[in-house]
Amino acid sequence: MNPHAATQPRARRALLPALLALALLSGCGREPATYADGAPVVSAGQIQFPADSRQLDVLRSEAVSEGASASLQLPGRVVWDETRSSALRAPLPGQVSRIEAQPGQKVKAGQVIAWITSPEFGQAQAEGVRGRAELQQARRELERTRELHAAGVASGRELDEAEAHFAGSQADHARAAAFATAYGNGNRVDQRLPLRAPIDGVLVERRMSPGMNVGPDGEQPLAVIGDPDRLWLLLDIPESLAGRLQPGMTVRVPAAD
């Protein structure tokens, strides 16, 4: 066996890592690439790029005049002026029996917009009629008791009881009268509750129809009376943009398609 033939491959394997190490060391000795010569220069609020800068291939510039203004597009909605509008709701549960006004119609304060058939309102009407009758009866009893007391027939205790009964009847009648004034139609018993316009204006919305069940807990008003010549514009402004808005800025509202 030739000893020189066995050692030759080993020498090659030992020489290869040494050559790789020398190549890495020579690469580490090179100076790193620098881009300082092609970097933009910021001075006095201006950015200057070298003429051969590759960033100029992707940047676009636009001249801005001193009086130029930016515009913001914000979502918004038009609503009725709350100081000149009123929403109507049913004060008592019932059923719409008749419509007296149409959308777009001008109405006056106190004008009936619709009639609602309400058994609960009918009960209140009956209590009002009963209260008036009881007040008249209590007044007659008080007058009779006073005459008897003056003649020495009725005692002082009977007179006090008659006066107390009359005072209670007066309180019940005053409560019924206030109810009739608030809702109207309180001098009869027909279960017909009038829904009246509280202000002068235009019937701009109506969300009721004959036969519809209504009540004070309804989510939507039955009607809205307002002034269509005066509206509010509500804008949804993010907090990040609130500082950019100032009083007196021009607002444009595009017309709906």
C-alpha cells in the first residue's frame, strides 16, 4: 500500500476549511456600503433630494398655495330642529280609530291629529262624570246641614262631616277636570281619546294607521310636527379630527341621488 496515496485526500480535506476561513476574513475586512451620499437633506422645513436619487422615481410633488384649504368628508344626517318640533305619542293604550291630518298638512296647536279608542280613557271619563255628580250632591248636603245647624237641629259634628265630604268631592272633581284639560274630551263617556298637535307647524311624519294598537311605551312616535324650513345637521366627528374643526368653517351637504 502506498502511504502517499492515503495522505493526499486528508490534506485536501484540511485545506478546504482553511480557504473558506480566509475568504470570510477578507470579506469582513471590506468597508460597509454607505448611502449617506444619496440621503435627502432636511433644512428649514424643506427636503432636498440629490438629482440622481432613486426616491425621486416614486415621489410626486404638488405646489400648495398659502391660502389653500383641505376638505374633510364626514358622515352625517339631517334631523328636525328639536326647538321647533314635537313628537306625538299615545298617552294611554288604545287603538287608532280615525286619522284627521295628512303628512305635509299645516296644523295649529290643539288641532286633533287622530282619534284613539281607549277603554282606559273611557274609565277616566266615567270617573269625571261621577265626580261632578258627587260634587253637586255634596254641595247640596252641606247647604242643608248648615241650615239645620243654624236652626239647632244638626250638631257641630254633622256639620264638620258635611264640610269634609264636600272638600273631598272638590278634590276629586279638580283631578278629573285637570285630566280633561290635559287630554280633552273629558265631558262625555265615549272612550275616544284625541291626539292633538301641541304646537303650530307641519305634520312632517306620521307612523300610524286606523286599527293600529298604540300605547305610551311605543318605540317610535306616532307623528312628528315640525318646521321643515329649519333643520339640524348632525356630523359624526372622530376625536382625532375634532381639533381641526373651527367655528365658521364652510360645510357642504350634497343632495341625495
